[in-house]
Amino acid sequence: MMERKYSIGEFAKLTGITQRTLRHYDQTGILKPFDYTEQGHRVYNNRSIVQLQKILVLKFLDLSLGEISEYLERPEQDLAQTMVEQKNMLLEKKKQIDTVIQIITRVQGIVSGSDPVDEESLLVLIHALKNAEVRNRWITEHESDSVYNKLHSHTQELELDKEMTVWTSVMKRFIQAGKAPNDPEVLAHAEAMISILKPVVAPLLDEVALEQLEKGESSLFESNPYLFPSAFNKEEELFIEKVINELILSKGSLQQEDKKK
């Protein structure tokens, strides 16, 4: 029985693979035509069909073209072991995809409100969520290093919440608008943040902790800025420090006035 030969167009129609893909397979060497005509046109045969079937099965198993090419060049390679390895790889990929979907869902919940969230705060939030497991492990290992780490171990989840992300975005907008640190609106916004943190932080600030804070011991962010990045740049952090100082001064003034009364 004479073997059937196919032009690239006929072979594409027979297999459902585009001519462009077949040309790419030829160029990469993964599926060379059986022959070429005098005019240089590709010619395929029944053995080409068998080879293509192998390629498509391996591609279905999510092997890359490089991995497929390597496998086809080594017919003694154990397909069963290849499937075991591929399954493990796909399970890991599935875990990663599930994590990404969870993070996107959580971030969508944060940005779905009426308050806009700036891009920098959003990227920092995604980075924090992406590295949540490593961050938790780092804190567990370093919580006792300083009061900063102890505080952060109890407040880290707050920075991943919608309220804190929106708070950060609003403060950045105040800074970009050129507002002064003692602007009433800025002070009120800073006080709102303190009211969020106070119930969590206050129980941890015993005399020893306060003394450590006053001495300015090394902070968590200096220890690992990659895992705990700030949405604020250095200038913005300095601005917030001034805001807090202004808030302390304003509170002190109010207390003095109350005593006079």
C-alpha cells in the first residue's frame, strides 16, 4: 500500500493544526516534514501524523516545546515517571493560581468602595498578600528581637485591611495636594489611624516597651524592607512624623487649657 503524502495545507486541515504552527514546529525541529518538494514546499506523511499525535499528547500534559523535543529525542525515557513529575508540577502551579485568585479577590474587595486607592498602596498590599506566609514566619522568628517586631506581629494584619489601605491612599493624596502637617483635615485623618491601632498596640506598651521605643531601637522595616515595604517614600514618612508631632502638640495644648479651666 502506497503511503499517503500531504501538503502543509492538507496536513493542517487533517489535524486541525494551523499552518503557522506547523512551520514553527519545523523551524524548531520538533516536527520536521517527511520531505520537501523541488519548490521547497513541505510534505507530510502518515508517520508525521503519529509524531504530531505524540507532540499534542505531551503538550496536553503541559510540557514545554523544549521538554517535548527532549523527550522525543530520548525514546527510552520513562513516560510514567514524566507524568509523575508533570503532575507534581501542575499541582504546584494550581496552588499558585489559586493563591493569585484569592489575592485578586481580596484586593477587588478593597478597591470596590467609593474611596480610591492609589497604585503604590495597591502594589504594596499585593506584595504583602503574596508574601504573607513568609512574613508570618519571619515575625515568629524575630518577634522577641525588639518592641517594634512585637508590635508589628500584632498589627500586621491591619495593614492588609481595606481601612488601612484606604487610609494610606488618603494621606498620600493630602501630601500630593501640598497640605501642611498641622492642617486640621490631616490631623483628623492621622487621629483616625491612631484610633484604629490603639486598641491593638496599647496593651503591648509596658514600661520596658516604652523605654525601648524612646531609645529608638532598630525597627522591623530596617531589618527586612523586602518583606515589609512601606507605601510611603522617605519624604512622605518624614511628613507623617511631623503630623504625629503636631498631633501630640495639639493634644498637649488642649490638656493644658483644660487644666487652666
